[in-house]
Amino acid sequence: MIAKTAGRTAVVTGGASGIGRAIAERLSADGHRVATLDLHPSGESGYKADVTDRAQIDEALAGIRREFGPVTILVNAAGRDGFKRFAKLSFEEWEQIVDVNLHGTFHCIQAVLPDMLEAGWGRIVNISSSSTHSGQPFMAHYVAAKSAVNGLTKALALEFGPKGITVNAIPPGFVDTPMLRGAAERGLLGGTVEDHIGRTPVRRVGLPEDIAAAASFFASEEAGYITGQILGVNGGRNT
Ligand code: NAD
């Protein structure tokens, strides 16, 4: 029987909104001490940091370690979408999306790793995207960055498994958050939310809590034999 261990320190990036916020709330309900990192932080344990800026991350983490102790759970949920025809996509726009979604994940993982290595225990959960399974027109930069996050997940799982650290990814399907609603309002989804629900086998839109449930499992003691996995939480849209 695997002992249940609560009371670890968790950091959730992008924790002020949508999926990140639901994950922070869920990990807190699981009994962990949770701090969030976000461009627009909210709540008492919300820290301001741009995940593309290592100095800001390190400064926020110093405060989190002082307040909550070493960080042994990290969920990378900060992200930004982007829609543009590839032929018109400037390299600068490409870089901005890759910077937040991929380089932000790189920085946050590297910044918390010393705590996990010291503890000989860690859980890293990366939120990628179901578009990495299916592709998505006009989102080449986003899909490329999120696909790289899945690859990073697999590589780090092998590198850090022997150190007691698991690394898994969750590519969400169609989840009702400000990001999704913003894209819907701008007519960028290739159909209405209702059209997408019709194409989803379980016939509903995903909720941030659906993603949080999977993240909670990956962060748990019981998931210690699971690493390098890409778990689609998508209502059956991408099987
Ligand atoms: P959201 O816009 O509601 O939340 C994203 C959060 O990330 C915001 O609080 C934002 O301030 C923060 N953020 C953005 N750039 C940042 C930066 N540079 N530094 C720090 N924080 C930053 O979006 P969401 O839908 O909750 O998305 C969460 C994650 O899930 C993202 O990585 C997104 O790409 C991914 N995702 C979402 C869906 C969906 O359907 N909603 C589908 C697939 C993947």
C-alpha cells in the first residue's frame, strides 16, 4: 500500500485563470500548500512573474520557498494561444508564442529542479494541447510549441526518473476558459462552441476541473510509477 502524502509545496503557473486556477484549487483541496505564478496574479498566494523571464521566476520562487518551503510539485499551465496564417506569421509572432508555451516551461522546470533533486521526489505536470494530436490550422506556432512540450516531457521523464521525479503532460481538448471564450468571440474556433460539442463523443465542453482531476492524480504519491505519459483529457475528441 502506497502511503498518501499531502502537505507538499506546489507551484502552478498560469494559476490566476482557467485551467491553472482550477488546478491550484484542486491541489489545495488535496492538502498541498499551493502558490501560483502569473502575469496577473490573484489571491494571497499569487506571485507575479512572466514565465519567459528567468529572473522574475527566480525572484518569485525565492518568496515562495520562504513562505511555503521547497517546491516539489510543479504544474506548467501558463500559456498563450495564437491564430495566424502561416504565410503571414512573422518570426517575432512565432517567437512570442514559443517563448511563453515552451521556453516558459523550460525556465520553470529548471528553476524548481534543485528542490526536487534535494528531496529525491518531484512531480512535474505540463499542460500541452490536444492540437498536438490533431494539428490545427492557423496555429502552427502554438502547435509546434505544445508538441515540443510533449517531447520535453518524455525526455525529462527518462532523465529524472532515477531521481524520484516524474514528468507527465496533459493535452486538454476543448475546455471552457477565458482563453477558449476569447477565441470563440473572435470567430477563431472553426465553428461555435456548440458545433464543437457536437463533435465531442461525450457531448459536452471540458471543464477546468476535468484537467485539474488528472493533474491531481499525476501529482499524487500513487502516480509514482507513471512517467513520460501524455494523457489526453478531451472527451474522446482525440483518441
Ligand atoms: P487562460 O487564458 O484562462 O489562462 C492562462 C493563464 O496564463 C492566464 O492567467 C495568463 O495571465 C497566464 N499567462 C499567460 N502568459 C503568461 C506568462 N508569460 N507568464 C505568466 N503567466 C502567463 O487559459 P486556459 O484556457 O486556462 O489555458 C491554460 C493552459 O491550457 C494553457 O497552456 C493553454 O495553452 C492550455 N490549453 C487550453 C485549452 C482550452 O481549451 N482552454 C486547450 C488546450 C490547451
